[in-house]
Amino acid sequence: MASTPTSNRGTWNTKIGFILAAAGSAVGLGNIWGFPTQVADNGGAAFILIYLLCCLIVGFPVMVAEFTIGRRTQKNPVGAFKALSNGNPLAALIGYWGVLCGLMILSFYVVISGWTLAYVFEELLFFIGYESLAETIGDLGNGPKNAIFTLAFMVLTVLIVTGGVSQGIERATKALMPILLAILVVLIIYIFTLDGATDGLRMYVSPDFSTVSGGLVLSALGQAFFSLSLGMGALITYGSYLNKKQNIVESAAYVTIFDVGIAIIAGLLVIPAMFVAQAAGVQIFNPETGDLFSSVTLVFDVLPEMFHNVGGIIGMLLGVTFFILLGLAALTSSISLLEVPVSYVIDEHNVRRKKAAWMVGGIVGVIGVIVSFELGLIDLFVFIFNEIGLPLGGLMICIFLGYFWKTENALLEMKDGFDNIDNTAFGPVWTFFVKFVSPLLIALVLASMVWGLFGG
Ligand code: PHE
């Protein structure tokens, strides 16, 4: 087998460092923005239940699969599938697809992340009385302004990735994740002192099962893949820097629980905040359709208006910390999106890390600038690379692992760090999910999507 680990690839320094890095990848815009707005849109707690199921029966098994493939091969996704299939080009395609998804998802992710950065300044400028400048910086349709903030965010991401695995990614996420958690908790406590927050809480915890439909399962599964960073090899790449002592199954459980937990906690902030805005007279429902405004409007119009209503230094602090929270969460995810193509270039083309990071970052930066001017591309990219791309990647990973590399081999790899795995039910249960349940569910969801696309 061509999987001799190269010693200079870098490894995680500590167990907790790896878990936080993977959790940092998972916790991002998908949790703090995507999840709460999807819950509000899709029948409150009914969506949460289906989402939890998707994470448990598809997300967790696929995450274990990705970590295992990564640690077994110690390679980027392309190299990993090549190594496990003795160079079969068809298998390598799974890896190439992941690298492409990483590049394209990052190209719109940095634009949205750039908005969060811009809104930190918007809130500050509004506070010190520069209202028209604040308006310019807060204008999402301003292409040149978007491009500047997109590139600034991209440079930040590249700078962390050039630092390498333990000195760059691990160090940054270890410092940033506790800050993120602290900000989240403080904001929630404050939001609940404001009028209207409990109405939001009521909507959040009461399920409306009349909204449950095929479409909702589709959204929940797509959201699970995106939020858990699955399907494109980000966690294969992070797994490739793991040593043999770490328990993969336990780590995957921590990361899943952490990610789902933060999404649920973020809902306790964002949904009540929307209703606080409403109580203060801000529209949150479209008066024509009766539907909730789009997630972009909610996060970048409704919430800032609420912060301005609160006013004074408290309003400013609320706004600034909220957008810093969103930006930090985005940053620890964008570094993992960049790390996938970067590790591919390093491993497969023998390029030094620094050069690889700036090169790939440059390409993403150029696409990001185009997206900054043509915002319609975001929806298109989300559809192709996130809603279809990630579940498709997950499906191919399950099929490859279940039927070609074989789950017995994967379980053998998991034994390192989980000595008594054979005395638990994990092996057979996981095998059943990876071979049958997860691929079937993903295939059904993808088929219904294609069906819908052709007007079925
Ligand atoms: N999980 C990240 C989020 O929730 C996005 C992401 C997707 C990161 C895929 C890496 C890979 O925002």
C-alpha cells in the first residue's frame, strides 16, 4: 500500500487541540446563522428533531468514516482515496470532488464572512455618529466594498493556514473557541432581559409538525452535512494529522455533540433576538407573503436595526460582539475549507505549505471577488456545491468505504486508540449504518432533489 506517512506533514499536538480544531471547522455560519433561521422557517422544534436524527444516523457515521480514512492514509482526500484503492482513478475522483467543493464553498463563504467583518465596523461607526459611512459599509450590494472585506477575510484565513497544523490551525482554534462560547453565553443572557425574547423562545421550543415534508427532510440533511463539515474531506484532512493513540469514535462523538449543541444554543440567541426586534416594531415577516424574511435580511438588516433600537453603548456592544462572534465562528471554519485544497497541493504536487496556501488563497480570492459583485452566484454555489455536492460526497464516501475498502479494514484502524472496540456493539451498528442506512437516506434525498429540479 502506498500509504507511508510522511513525517513532515504535521500532527495535532494534543487530543483536545484536535477536537477543538474539528469542532471549530464544524461550528460556523451554518450553526449561528443557518440553523436558527432554518428552524424559524421550518416549524420550530419539528425541524430540530429531524435535524438531530440526520446528525445521529447519517452525520455521525460519516464523520467516523472520514476521520478513519484520514488517519489510515495520512493524506489529503485525493491521496487518501488513491492510497486505499491502489491508485484507482475513479476512487480518486471522490477526493477531487471534495477539493473542488472546498474551493467553491470557500469562495462564497469568505464573502459572507466579509459581511460579518464589515458589520463590526458598521456598528461602531453608527455608534460614533458616522451614519452615512456606516450605511455604506453595511450595504451588502456594494461590490467594491464587499471585495475589500472578502479579501481581508481571505488573508486572515491564509495567514492561519500558513502557520501549519499545530502552530497555525490548532493554536488559533484553541484560542478562539472559548472566546466564541463566552460571547454566545453573554449575549443570550442579555437578550433575555429584553421585551419579546420569550415569544421567540416559545416559537423555538414548540414543534409545528404540519410543516414536516420531504422538503424539510432535504433541508435538514443538507444542513447537517454543511454544519458538521462533512462530504468534502475536510475531516479526512483533519483526521490525517491524527496519531494512533486518539480514539476516533469518541472524538467524532465529541465533535458532533459540540456542533449540535452550539447550533441549539445559537438558536436561543438568534430566534429570541428576532422577536425582540419585532417587539420593537421592526418587521420580521414579509407583509405580502406572511413568510419570515430571508436569512440574509434577518441577520444583516433586522438584527442591526434591533441593536440600533437598543441604542447607546449597550446597543453598540451587543452589535459588535454579535458580529465578532459570527466572524470568529466563520474563521475557524474557513481555515478548514482552505486546508483541504492546500493539503492536496502540498501532498500531491510537493509544494511548500506557505506557497500552497497563498496560491490556493489567491485563486479563492479571485472567485470571491467575482462573487462580491455578482451575489446571485451565492445561491448557485450553495445549490451545486453544498446542497448537492456535500451529500453526494458523503454518499460516495459511504459506498467506497462500505463496499470497496470494506468496513472491517476501517474498524481495524479504529482499534488503535479504542482497544476494546470488539467488545462493544459499535462495529456492527456502524457497519450497518455506513453500508445501508446512510447511503440509502442520502440517495433518497438526492433523488428527490433531482426529481424536484425537473418539476416532478
Ligand atoms: N461547518 C461549517 C459551518 O457550519 C462550514 C463547512 C462546511 C466547513 C464544509 C468545512 C467544510 O459553517
